[in-house]
Amino acid sequence: MFILASASPRRRALLRQIGAAFVSITPAVDEVRDSEHPRDAVIRNALLKARKVAEEYPDHAILGADTAVVLHGQSFGKPRDAAEARHVLSLLEGRQHTVLTGIAWVKDGHAYTDAVESIVRFAPMTAAEIAAYVATGEPMGKAGAYAIQGRAAIYIEELCGSFSNVVGLPLHAVATLARTAGIAMEDGDESA
Ligand SMILES: Cc1cn([C@H]2C[C@H](O)[C@@H](COP(=O)(O)OP(=O)(O)OP(=O)(O)O)O2)c(=O)[nH]c1=O
């Protein structure tokens, strides 16, 4: 049984999808966005989240993650409000961008980190379409103000890379890193 250091229902759903045995605890951390070094920033945030929970549960394996959307060297996290969501979507529509998720396993004081990159291409969206999408409320709490697994799917022309990475947790990389770290993701998993 490991701990997911996250409040994200999406990350929980992804781990349930693969039969992982875990509980989740919300870490109270201040995330940093760094447009110059977005890969370093998502790894740093993932590690911050995992280490925060490790302070209280030092005997457990802990997984943290952080997702950012990067366009033309600018890094976007979750929108603060509907106006920011509309602005971010007006930049993303009709273009391709990168989705970066940093992951960090912490176990016995050791940290194992990685970051995964996917490329997403948005169809053109009119201002009315953007406003209607934002009015659904879906963009809130999502990096880049959209959910590929939700209504935004009708505007996604192309995805190159890991789907689960865009949703918030690159499952292949998480499992690979767990094996490297000797962490069992399922109860009774003898392979780790
Ligand atoms: C791009 C994209 C992001 N997201 C979500 C995944 C993450 O929950 C969120 C990115 O914000 P994060 O700050 O990475 O995560 P979080 O605040 O939701 O949860 P926690 O920090 O407690 O782990 O955006 C989608 O659900 N679908 C998408 O298509």
C-alpha cells in the first residue's frame, strides 16, 4: 500500500484503472511555475508534494505528480478564474502545445523522479465556443484550462505521446520508476 500525495480525483482514477493499492493524502505545498525550466519545475513540484507527505509518513512509499501546459516557452498551471481560463484557451486554440507531468516516488529517504512530455494539437475554437466551454466549469482545476478526458475532447485534433500523462499521471513511467525504486504498486506484488 503506497500513498498518493495528491488531491486530484483524476490521478486517483488513473491509479484505480491499473489496480494500484493506495490511499491519497492532500499535500499543502506552494507550487512553482517556471517558464524557463518547465521540466525542472514539474519535477520539483512533484517532489515537494511527495516530501511533504513523507514528513508525516516516513515509512511509506509516496508518489507525487505535477502537470503543466507549455506553449511557446510559457508554462500554464490551473486557471485562477474563468477569465484566465478563456485567455489560456484563446492561446491554445488552433495550435499545438506540450503537456509535461513530473512524477516523484519517495521511499526510505530516497527520491526517484522523471518527467513525461506529450504533444496536443487543438482545433480552432471561436470565442463563443471558448466561452461556452469555460461556462461548463470543466477548465477549473485543470492545467491549461481543459480536460482531454472530458468535453474538450471534441477540440483535440491530435495527441502524440501518453494519454494518461495529459490527464495527470503518466502510468507507464510511474510503473517503470516504481520498479526501479523497488516499490510494489499492487498489494501482493512480488515483482517489485
Ligand atoms: C491538461 C489536463 C490536465 N488535467 C488536470 C490533471 C491535474 O489534476 C491538473 C493539474 O494540476 P496539478 O497542480 O498538477 O494537480 P492538482 O492540483 O489537480 O492535484 P495535486 O497537486 O493535489 O496532485 O490538471 C486534466 O484532468 N486533464 C487534462 O487534459
